[in-house]
Amino acid sequence: MSTATTTPPPTEERRDAAASAAARANRLRVLNVVFEARAFIALAVLIIVFTLLSDTFLTVTNVITMTKHVAINGILALGMLLVILKGGIDLSVGSIVGLSGVVAGELLGGVTLFGVVAYPPVWVTILVAIAVGTLVGAVNGILVTRFNVAPFIATLGMLYVARGAALLISDGETYPNLGGDPELGNTGFNYLGGGKILGIPVSIYLLAILAVVFTVLIRKAPFGRWLYATGGNERAAELSGVPVKRVKARVYMISGACAALAGLIIASELTSAAPQAGETFELNAIAAVVIGGAALSGGRGNVRGTLVGAFVIGFLADGLVNLGVSTFWQILIKGAVIVLAVMLDQGQQRFQKRGAAAAAAAQTSAS
């Protein structure tokens, strides 16, 4: 004769405990959603505040101008996003901005080959400058992957190397009048940063194109899956067959190429190139990525959030300028925003852990 055992119905205390755990999990889930949307909330608050304080902030002309400024940091931030997704950092992008402009200035001013001065066309100048930025990124990748140098140290060293190279090539001087000469066939460089299509600056189109390409690369291509896997758990990714070293090297090369493009846009807009260009730009790029929801530890982030983060940084800077705020205060506020962004990122990770623990507790109490 067999006896069947039945699970007794949950007591009142167990039901209360399950309800309490479920409510706590829901609260943490809501807070996590708020943290995820922090970049959108910050951007909305900035637009509302600056619109109330200035009549010209939200005009069409000013919005286009601000978006043009955002495009430069946005391009830098997209390259930085890939590096941060894999758990690294790239401090050399600001120096690459200056170096690429100097390379363009040197080529547009004429290059002496075998006693003959050659003036490369603009498209050759652009490709060479981007190739130089990619090369600096490749050196970063080699230092990190082959010599196991910490990304912070490797890219910090290349920050000084690239800046020093720009100063040596230019002898510390600015290259003026990069518009070219029709007789030499090297005109059109100023179109990259100053040209417009249907009233919209070319740099904004470049940002939009890169955003689409990076979105497809991250979401659809195997490289994107490898990138998230490497950033989430490098050892596990390596054991799963992910080419971790190749992924690391490529993200630094892409970051260098993006920085070079940003430098070319700046030099084109100003029709001059200075070796000091791009100083502290790496901080703006990192801030945009972190504000956009990416984790500095790697494995979390997306293009949409990074672009919103770039708009937050750009609109904040231009809004303060529009209000006549002192440059010193602007630097202080920008630094505070970067620190706050990192603090929020750490807070989000803690809430995610608590939410997972609360959800597990709710399931245990309900069973």
C-alpha cells in the first residue's frame, strides 16, 4: 500500500513574504528602467531648462549648429564605444585628432618627392590621414594583445606619442589656408567640415551613416557577438572559440580611424590644422559612452545610448555657452557630469544585482 505525499498549502506568512519579495523586485526593476533611460531623461531636462532660459536655444539654426558640434564627439564616441564594450579604454583618440589634421595639412601643402613637390588630391589626403589614425590604433592593439600592456597604460603612452609626432611634423606651428588651389587640383577639403546637403552639414550625415554601420556591425554581424562576449567574460569567450585578440586589435583600429575622421572634419571646418587640436576630446568621448549606458567594465552598451550621451555632452556645452557661462565653470560642470555618469553606472550595476537577488527570493518564497 503506497501513500501519496502532498505539499501543504502556503501559510499566510509565506504568502506575505512572497508578496513582499515580489514588490521589492518590481521596485528594483522600475529603478533599473530609470537608470537605463538616464541619458534620455538628462537630454530632455537639458532641452527644457535651456529652452526656458534662452529664446534662441531651440531655434532651427541653433539646433543644426549644435548637432554639427555633436557630430564630432559622436564619431569619436562611436569608436570609443567598441573599445569600452570589450572592456578597454582608449585615451589616445584626442591626440589622433590633432595628428590627422597635421597629416592633412602637410599633404595639402605639398610633399617633396625626389626633388619634385607633389600635391595629392583631397581624397588621397583623407585616406592617408585616416590610415595614420588606424595605424596608431593598431599599435594600441598590438601593445594590449601581444605585450599584455594594460589598455589604460598603452593608450596613455600613445596619447603622448601621437601628440609628439604631430608637434614634430608641424614644428609646433599651425597649417593655415587648407582650402587648396584650383591650379593644383587639391581643392574641396573644406567641404568635409563646412559643406551642406539640403541645408544639413556633411558631418551630420557622416555621423548618421556611421551610426547605422555600427548598429548593424554590433547587432547583426558575428563581430558584434564576439565583442559583447569578450567584454562580458573574456576567458569564457576565448574557450568558446571567439578570436579575442583579433577582436581587441580591431576595436582599437576602428577607434583610431574614427578619431582621424573627426580630426579631418575639424581641420576642414576651420580650413587650418593645429597640432594641439583634440586635447581632452577623449574625456568627452568616454563621458558620452558612459552617459549612454555603457559599462566601463565591458559587455554592456549600444549605439543609441552613445549617441544620446553625445547629445547630452554637446547640448550641455553649447547651452552653457549660449547663456554666457564662464569657460572655467563649463570645465567644472563637465567634470562633475563625468563623475556623476560613472557613479550612476555603478549604481545601476548594484541595482541589477539586487533585482536579480530579489527576483530569485520571490520565486523561492512562492514555491
